[in-house]
Amino acid sequence: MPEQPGKNAIEVRGVRKVFGTGENQVAALDTVSVSIRENEFFTLLGPSGCGKTTLLRLIAGFDFPTAGEILLHGQDIAPLPPYKRPVNTVFQSYALFPHMTVAQNIGFGLEMLGKPKAEIEARVAQMLKLVKMEALKARRTSQISGGQQQRVALARALAPQPKVLLLDEPLSALDYKLRKEMQIELKRLQNETGITFIFVTHDQEEALTMSDRIAVMSAGKILQVGTPRDIYDRPAERFVADFIGETNFLPGTVVSKQAGVATVKFASSATISAGYPEGFNPTGEVTLVVRPEHADLVPDPAKGTITGTLSNIVYFGTDTHYHVKLDGGGENFIVRHQNSRSRAVTYETGAKVGIQFEEDAARVLKD
Amino acid sequence: MAEPRVMDIKDQPGFRSIAVICLLVLYIPVLILMIFSLNSGSLVTHWEGVTLNWYGSALLNEEFHSAAKNTLIISVTATIVSTICATLAAIGMTRVKPWRGLAAAFMVINLPLMVPEIITAVATLSFFALIAGTFGLNFGIGNLILAHTVFCIPFAYMPIRARLEDMDLTLEYAAADLYATPWNAFKRITLPLLVPGIMSGAALAFIVSFDDFTITQLVAGPGQTTLPLYIWNQIRRPMTPEINAISTILLLVSILFVSVSFLIARRRAK
């Protein structure tokens, strides 16, 4: 449901952020526009330096945009200082106040909002329960573990009931097992509180498993916004396809197109149908993207759409990767087989093989 | 087996003996001074027996009382004023956008550490003489307080600034994010976390003011004798162990202050 209508919690309109002056100017964000819906788990995904944290800081109010608007429920908050925005942040380093107890940390936001003492106490108790930290409420933050600090940071940011919760790579400091637990925990908290989460990460797996929608960023721009399935199955650009999951790129030539599907001819003169992104008009030489699990090997090269020689077989336990050196040259093509007992054919390195594609396996990339 | 790549200085030949010699040279004279404060004879070079009489006579000595009172008035006032100035300066130089002249301001604040003290002393003396000559103004003991405040500022400034620079700026962002106005964020987060730095700054300023001799000697007017000046005046006469007793009291006060500020800093840092 990529275009399901819904109210927008945050609307970023034409936001630019330039750091430095004169020759040292760097555009951290280059005219970014994106809408984030209410109650959505929205992820900003990209490599370090892509501008995702800058965008988060602009929404939080720690930096101000060079140009553009940031709307929160329709109201422009870009000129407001952070303490006037109903938005809270979970920091990568947690930034818990070391001279306060767990409970004092959680209550800090409400206290600053001038809430009555009884209300603060009730809310803090509720938050402690939500993140399962009741037993440790009187501890100093230096006396609890990393995972517990993470929970306190979450509770502290959720306590004032913000309209939007911003999370800046909050799981990156945790070890693998704890990270998996916290991913589930975060989804649970988002469901229970109904607050819009904007989550920043460079971990594509984290983004795919947790998000309702993902914005893939690179070099200060948003390249593609969509559900995890959209982004994975229908990447629009080479960067998106390459950054998320494993991918094969194949060169081809467009021979005809109709209703969003192009017929593309390979060098071997075999053809394939491939969808292309909306609003894009593919012509001439194009690049196709095919996920390794959307292709299959056949022992008889004559039955394959494209052909090649098996150059390497890599066993991963759950699945096996076959590296095929294509007859037309270019990059090796990878086919992933899930390992099951019923697979009858075994392949040997050096064998001539054909490669078949599932329906809708191939997509035309924009660049 | 991985060899430790870092050189351990304790393995260097002669390290221990050099260390021991340095410590002995540093502390033996002080130790002798303290031991002779208990000497029952009236010479500071000839041991005769143990007594606490010199402490008794020191504590009853009117001149010592007045010198101690002057010292405390000057040191405490100078400590408070210089620590406040140093705190404001440190905040102004770490918690604002870089401005033109920041490096110059840093230099100006720290210059008194590098200028030979006798030059500062002569300059201060000439300055007060000029004011007195031109405007007929003399602040009495205020002259000394002013002079001490000025040279204490860099000493108070350094630990405060170091603490501010070590502090995680994200904490202040977090406070702002949780609806704290800049003033509330300062009051509730920055200031409490800065207290250990302020305490060590104040302790340093107090010690520096407490035992200042050169500037005080030149600027002090009649009746403004401080403890270091008093000791200086005493040793020009035939010395008795009373001066050792007074010096020991001064030393113990200094040690007390340094220890307290160290303990506070360590406890807060936990």
C-alpha cells in the first residue's frame, strides 16, 4: 500500500542544509522533500555522511535549515528552538544525565514542561513499567548496563508523549543479540504508544525488518521512499539496489515498452520483460537489476535466458550462492538457491549452465 | 605470545633510583621544617627535644593572628570573585559559536601564567600608584584583593575549561530536546556537572592567592601583612622554631584544601 492516504505527522519541504562558508561549503542536505505519516515507523537509511542524521537534527531543532520548511501537523517548526518542539530524541550515545537517577532522567521532560508533581510521578511509573525498568528506578545511570541505558533513554523520550519520536542509530552500540531484542522491543513500543517513529540507521537489515516505510538517502538526497518490499523488490536506482541486499546488474537494450513494462534485449538476443519506475522513460542502453533469489539455474544452457560457466559455489548453510561467469562477459551473475532436501540437481564448478528468471524478476534502473 | 608493545618505563635501568632521589630532594627539606617545629630548643638547626610549645606561642601571637586574618580576607574574596569570572569566561569561550578573537581572548586570560611574576608585581604597583596619584584613590586592602583576583583567574579558569570541554555536548542537546530553556539546561545540567571543575578551580585559586609573595610584597601597604609576608619578616630576625610551626600550619591548610578538592572531583567523576 505505498500511497495509502493518511495524515502527515512531518512534512519536509525543499529543505537544504549547507555547512561552512565560501569554498568550504558542503551541502549536507540537497533540497529534500518527504512526508512522514502519523503512527508510522519511518526509517532514514543510508551510509554515513548521506545526510540522514542532519535531517533528524533539523527535525529536532538542533540545526536550522538553510532553506525550506519542516511542518509538524501542518505547522512550520523550522524556526523554533528544540525546547519548543513537541518532538523528542533518543540519542545514539543515549545522553542520559549522569547526575540523576533513572526516574529523575525519565521525569526531566515533564518537569521542564511544568507538569504537577503527582502527574510526573504517575507518568514516570508508567514509563518504567513500559520499558520494564521498575526495579532500577533509583539507580544512577552509570550503574546500569548498556541495554538498560537504552531503555531509560527510550522511556525518557517517550514520557512527555511527543508527537514524533526521533531515534538516531539507537541500537548501534548494542551487541548483536541485544540489538535483535531491542528491534522487537521498539516495534512493540511503537505499536503500544501509537507515536510516529523516525528511525535513522545505516543497517539495511534493521531498516527492512522494522520499518513501515524507508527513505534511502545518499549524498544529501533522498533517492527512493517506499515500503521495505518496494525498496527491495523494485529499487529505482543503482545505489538503492546495491545498498540493500545482494544484487545482479545486467546490461540490455530496450526494444519496446508498454504500460510500465519494457521488453529488453540482451547481447545474446534473448529478451526479458522488466518493469520500470513510474515517471521514467527507459530508452536505448539500460541496466537491469535482478535479485539472486529471483533467478534459477538450469543444467541445460539451451533452456536458459542467458548462459554462462559456473565459476564458484559458496555454501552458506541456509542457502548456496552460484557465481556464474556470463558468456557475454561483464560482472559475475549470482544465483541463490535455498538449500532444501528436494533439490535433485547438483552442480560442479566449470559446468556450462543456463539462467532462468522468475516473472517480474528484472527491473529497469533509472541510471 | 604477544609482547606488550608499549614501553614500560619501570623497566628502564635507574628509573627507581632517580624517582626516589627526586622525591627525597622535594620532600626532605619540608620534612625537616616540620620536624623542627617540634624542637624544644630555640634554634632551627640544633635538635634538643620534643615540645608543642612553639605551636602554642604561634597561636597566641597577635601578629600571626592579624596576618592570618588579612590572608583569609584577601584569599577568600579573591577566590570567589576570580572563580566566578573564570567560570563565565570558560562558558563564554566553549559554549558559543567560534568568534573572531577567541584565540586572542584565550591568550589574554592565560598571559598572567607566562609573564614573570615580578613584572606583574611592578606593573600592578605602578598602576595603583598612578591611580592614587591621579585620582587620590586608595582601596586599602582592596588593592591586594584586586591584584590577587586578577592573577588567580587563569588558575581557576584552567580546570573549569577542561571540565567544560570534556563534557558531552549531547547532554545539553538532550536537555533542550526535553523542553529545557537555555537557562534551565544550564542550571539543571551544565552547572551541576561543572561543579567539580569549579571546585578544583577555586581550590587552585585559593592556594595561589594564599601563598603569594612577590605581588603582595610590592602592593601591600602598612598593616596589610599577609602570612607569607609575616614569615618573610620573621626569618630576617634570629629564627625560632615558631616560624617552623607557622609554616607547618600553612602547609597543613594547603594540603587540606588540595585533598578536599581532589576528593570532591573524584567522587563527582564517578
